[in-house]
Amino acid sequence: MSEWSAVLEFIDILDTKPLDDTFENWFYNSWESYQTKCINMAKHHYILKKALDKFQERYTTQDKNWELSFIENEQKAHLHELCIEVGINSEEFLHFGFNHHRNACKKHHTSTLKMPNTKM
């Protein structure tokens, strides 16, 4: 998706909003909720991507044991730190995002096991 795709999507949203008495009011009322949603999605994406990157860097060993590769408490602690960094509630994020993170790490772990003759 290009940046213009997002802009065009926003224009579609603007088309559904009735005009206010001033441009500033109309734009603010239209933009505020969209901006908040975009920022929250960016924060969540950042956390999940950074956490997966760290998992990939740290657990590139010959260890084939998933339970030894993915230590849940360590992963939760790292996700908590990232939540603090971006300013979101870590308890809520862990409730909704931890399984997504674990599944992404498991997918990476499984894919590295299938690579022939590579040093992990």
C-alpha cells in the first residue's frame, strides 16, 4: 500500500462527514479519531515488529526446542518495555497482543528449523 492509498482512504472518510461551520472545526472533528487510530496502530506495529526482531536476533541458535527458545516471561518483559517506550498500557497490550507475538515467533522458529545447512 502506498502513502497515497492511505490518503485516498482518508478522503473517503471525509466524504462521509458533514461540513462544520469552519474548516478548522470540520477538519479537527474528522481528523482526530482517524489520527488516534493511526497512531495506535503504528504503536502496536512497532512493538510487535521490534519484539520479533529481537527474538530473531537473540534466538538464532541451533536450539530446536521451542520451549527453550521462547521464554514467555522474558518475552512479556520485553513487550512491557516496548509498551512503556511508546506510551501504551502494557497489561491491555499483552492481553490482546501476546498471542500474536508468540505466533510470529513460533513461525520464525519453525521456518529456521526447515532451512537446510544453515547456521542459525
